[in-house]
Amino acid sequence: MNAEEILKKRWGYDTFKPLQKEAIEAALAGRDSLVVLPTGGGKSLCYQLPAAMGGLVLVVSPLIALMDDQVAAAREAGLAADALHSNLKAAQKRASYQNLASGRTELLYVSPERLLVGDLYEILAPRLILAAVDEAHCVSHWGHEFRPEYRRLTEALDNFPKAARMALTATATPIVQDDIRAQLGLRSPEILIGHPDRPNLIYRAFPRRDQFKQVLEVVRRHPGEGGIVYAQTRKDVERLAAGLKKEGVSSSPYHAGLSAEERRQAQDDFVNERLDVIVATIAFGMGIDRSNVRYVVHANTPRSVEHYQQESGRAGRDGLPAECALFFSASDLATHRWLAKKDANLPPERERALEKQLRDIGRYAVAPVCRHSLLAEHFSAPYPADGGPAQESGCGACDVCLGETKSLPKEEAVLTAKKILSAAWRAEGRYGTGYVVNLLLGRPNDRMTGNGELSNAG
């Protein structure tokens, strides 16, 4: 059977999504490839279908917690799939080794750490046709989720000189794409970059004032529908989940502090639509196969535009309209900075990347510009996707273009900005937004009196 016939028989689809067929053809021809497809673009099929056409496909993934789900989905498509990772029970591990040794395995998932142990090279090499590196942005210092062990993957891949290499990710700026190619040693690769825009998603961004009230407002716009609420800390997750439950919303928390069984149950209930809302840290979402998520709320500012693109992209994978709401506060960026630096001394290049990521997500959240165009611009993609002129009415799918945001006349806006900058300068950058606002409005408080500011507040 050809690729189209296998697609129909195994997965039930009549046609490929954009760039899937090109990625599959490259793999079957033994050519390396870099595949960047947005969330919902069907990356997993790019390496699963070659496994269905003979030979062995290796998938390197950092998502140990989700490998078993990925194996189950592959087996549902009729593939002989297994995983090897540290969370396996002894019987499962033994069965995986036996399948591999007997030549039955068509698709094998491993973590980078497990592959780098080195004991699998000999048994994989004779049959391996493709080594796929999922979440390939993790290899790059400039990416949003750098993992040092990914930098060592080339030494493992070099043990399979005849196998094609495929690097896959949902989000990669041009500098990250170049880094992936270099760090994974891709050999004259096919470059397959999908457009990042998701026109069915309606983006909104608001200043955060009353977190729970604002989250509840979005949830109530979608009664009985599936949604994900992302929060920055476990404490926020627990508080928001409890509050939603108290309001009668079918919801559950999800974070790394819960037991593996609690996380598994919450994920299973959500995927199988027994649960409407998951409130989670970023530990939740990768590999989640629920197509009818109608909204994604960021109760806190995410760490980067790349994180936002991936996480918001879990909404509306069925192609129907879905809402993505972000509640922004500058304090979130300070928290991200503190968390990134508290455990280790960041290399200078990582620190520079972090600061740029925080600036970019801050700009996205507050700029009065079409949010679809901002996201496309971040990934150096044209907007609209066809490269034609933008519509006068804008995208029609974000708060700015829908006329939901407020703005001042140009002259008044410039004057107001000058006053704000003057007040911030006078406060010597030592105080937060609230202090500067009170200073501008002449609202007295003890700190201002002590600093002698009130006499100059006009």
C-alpha cells in the first residue's frame, strides 16, 4: 500500500494535513528533515506512518509521563509500539526488550537520557530507518525549554548513520531552527515550516485585576465545554480549581506536586470528556489528544511567546472557533526571572534568551496591535499567511481587531505616556505600578508623604 492508502486504513483520514506527506516522503527516502508544525498540525503522523511501512522508527521524547499514552494511540492504529523509560514496571520493561530483540517493534519511544545510556545502539542499528527527535526546540539555548541532555543527542544519532533524522517541534524562531539543524547534525535536511497562525483562535489579553473573577468570567462563557486554565504556581492552581468547583464547574487541578495516579486520573477524565476544566501548571498539555477544547485561559503571563503559542494552541484543534484569554501582570515576568535563576547559574546565552523571551511576551500582552499578526511576526512568518495585504477590518479574531480594546487619541496618548515616564523617573524606578498611578492621580499615602512626592504630584 502507498502512504495515502495506509493513512486511510490505519488512521481513517482521506488526505494529509499540510507538510505531513512531504515529511513522510523525506523519511522513506532516507533524507533528514526539520518539521515545524503548529499544535494540532499532526506531527506524530510524520514518524508513525513510516513505521507502518516497514523498518523500525525511534522517537526521542522528553515527555516520559505521556509516552504510555502515545504508545497506546500508536497501538490503536495497529502499530507494534513500545516505550523504554524509568517509570516502567519490571514486566513492562521486560516485554519491551523482548519485542525489540525479536524484531516485532515498529515504533519505540525513549527519553534522551535512556538513549544516551548506550546499551540500545547495537540492537537498534540493523533495522532503524528513522530517528525522530520530538520537541526538538529543547536542543537550543535560544529555545524556550532548553534541556542540556538534548545537546548530546548527536553522539547517539551518529551510531545510526544509515537512518534518516527528523527533528519536530511546534514552535521555533529562525535562530532556533538554525540551532536545531546544527546541534542535531541534520544532513542537507528538508526544511518543512508550517505557518504558525491558527485563524480559528480568538485571542484576547487583559491586565490582571481580580484573577479568579476574570477566569470565572471566561469559563462561564463556555458552560459545559472543555477548557484549560494555566496558572504559574501550584498554589494558584489549587486555589483556582477549588474556586471553580465551588461555583459548580466540573474542574480538577493538575501539577507536579500531585501523585502520578492523581495526575493520570485528571488527564484521563479530561481527555475522555468526563471533566470540563483542567487547572494546571505548564506540566499539563503536551500530547493531550482532545480536539474540542473550546478555550484556554492563562491566569498568569506565560514565560515566552513560544510557550503561549504551544499552550493556547491546545484550543480548537478541531478547527472550530475557540477562545484564548491571557491575564497579564508585570509581576509574573519578575517571578519567571526569579524561578529561572534560583536553581542554577544561567549561562550568558541562556540569560540573554530569557530576557528577550520576557520582553517579547510582555509586548504581545500589552501592544494594541492585531494579536494574530504579532504571533506570526514573532516566528518571522507573513501575515496574512498568503502574503497578501491585511484586511482593513483586521483579523476579526482578536480583541484589538474586534474593537474590544480602548485607546486614547494620538496626542492625548503621547502626553499621557510622557507623564507616566516622568513619574516613573521621579520615583527612580524603585516602586511598582500602583505607586506611580497614585503619584499621577495625587492620591496620598504614607510612602509618598515620607518621600516628599505629594507636593510635586500635579
